[in-house]
Amino acid sequence: MSNDEFDPMFGDVERVTPLPIGVGETMTPGFDQAGDGPHPLGHDLDGGVANTSGGAWRQIGRVFVENKLAVVSLAAIAFFLLFCFVGPHLYVTNQTNTQLALQDSVQNAAPGNGHPLGTDPSGFDILGRLMFGGQASLIVGLASALVATVVGTLYGAVSGFAGGWLDSFLMRIVDVLLSVPVLFLLIALVTIYHQSEVLLIVVIAFVSWLIPARLIRGETLTLRTREYVQAVRVMGGSGSRIVNRHIIPNTVGTIVVFATFQVADSILLLAALGFLGLGVPAPQTDWGTMLSTGVASAGNGYWWQIYPVGICIVLVVVAFNYVGDALRDALEVRLQQR
């Protein structure tokens, strides 16, 4: 059996002969099995039907949703954002005035009697303290991760694209900074300068941009030899245009995955500084500072000052790590399900 098609060039009828593709099956070149039209190039066939449903973002979302742990983790992140930023408006407590807290409540009170999670040595309500401290932890974690990702991406892209002596010089700076222990550098910087939330964001970002710089630099060394980058060069495109329009957009997968993991790392770094007494200044607090206060009272059996904040830190960090794993799988073309 054959199909008759009109030849637009010669005006006559062209005889198109089907090709056998299996027992009892034939395929007409350039046409789908239903005869609806030609297959777009590069699309896979599944049972004679082109698998073209959805674009790139829909495919990324589909792969991400298939990871159930990532979906649960994303829901957990959303819960903690609401808990920390919306919760204080629903569960109103005093978290800034120590004298008023001592007057209105009892120190180290066990859960109950108007305090679902008890109180701390200053008389602050633990549940409200978790919300108040979570705001600082999440703000510092998200902001420092954003700053570190932007700086590291630009630094690594410029270094890899420039190449030569400039690349070597910029990477030696990164190597020197990476050789310094992160926690030691953090403690030194926080001790020298006056503690503040902005300073903690800058300091944590300062020690966190080094890794993305090396990652993006490696990606750039590969991308700068691609044909489309060479074509832009031949057409007279500037280096900044190549970096901004072609190099960085093609490393978006690496950038997004790193940013997700960096949020978790930044929260842990802030918790470590807070545990050492170098967190956000009073009357503000963060989860690390709360954990340090709870450990000091652990010998007296005040478990409610340790476990709730410890569980919050663990859940948030694990949630961001699972989301990062899922984004890496979804954005990595070689791991996407076809």
C-alpha cells in the first residue's frame, strides 16, 4: 500500500512507498502512523506516536515530582517559611524584652501552662523563640547563598572564559582562600568586626563563593570551545555578551543545584557560629544560639531547650539537601527519563 503526495516542485504526483518496520507494520517516511503530519526532528517515537508532550520546564518538573522525598522536602521548606514568618503573627509572644519576659513567665518552665514548648533561662517562650530565631537563620542562609552564588558564578565564568595568565591568577586566589579553614576564617572575621545580621551574610558568603567559582570555571572551559560561542566571536560579539548570554545560561543547572545546597551549608555555618556565641547579636537570636543556651542547661534535664531547635535545624538542612539532589537529577540531561 502506498500514499500519493503532490510534489510542490515539479507539480506531479509523487509515489511514496511505505517502509517495513516490523511484522505486519509499515512506516511512511516523513509521516506519523496516523497520517497527521511529519515528525519533528529529534523527537523519539514510542509505539509510532511522537513523545513531544511538554517543554523543557515541564520535563524538569515531571522528573522533580517523581522524587517523592524531594516533594516532601519542598513542602517542609514551605512549612518552615510559614512557621517562621507567618507564625509570629498568629502566636504572639515577647522575644525582645528580657525584663518583661522574666515578669510574665517562669524561667526554665516545662511544656504546658500557656507555653507549649516551655521557656528558656530568660523566660522566653520556646515556641515563639523558634519562630523568632528561625527568621534570622533562614534570612542569613538564603541571602548568603544568593550572594555566594552570584559572586562565584561571575568570578568563575570570567576566569574560565579569559583563560591564560588571568585564569591562573584568579584561580590561585581561590586556592589560597580554600587552604584556610572555613570555621577559623569565620570566627576571625566575626570577632574583628561588629556582629550584625548583615555582617554574618557577608562573612558566610565570603567563604562560600569559592566552590561555585571553581565549578563554573570548569563548565566555562568546556563551553567556550563550543561552536555557537565561536560563531558569536566570529560575528564580533563582545566577551561580556558571550559570558552573560551564552556561558552563564548554559551553566544554570550547576548554579541552581549549588545554590540549594549552599542554603543548607549556610544555615549550618550560622548554627556553628551561634553555638560558639558569635551568632546574631541580642536581643535577636538564631537556632545556633538557642542550641548553645539549651546545651548549657542540659545537665538540669531541660530537654525542651535542645530537642525542638535541634530537630528544626536537622529538618531544614535535610530538606534543602533533598531538594538539591532532585534538582540535580532534573536539570542533568543525561539523568532525565526519556
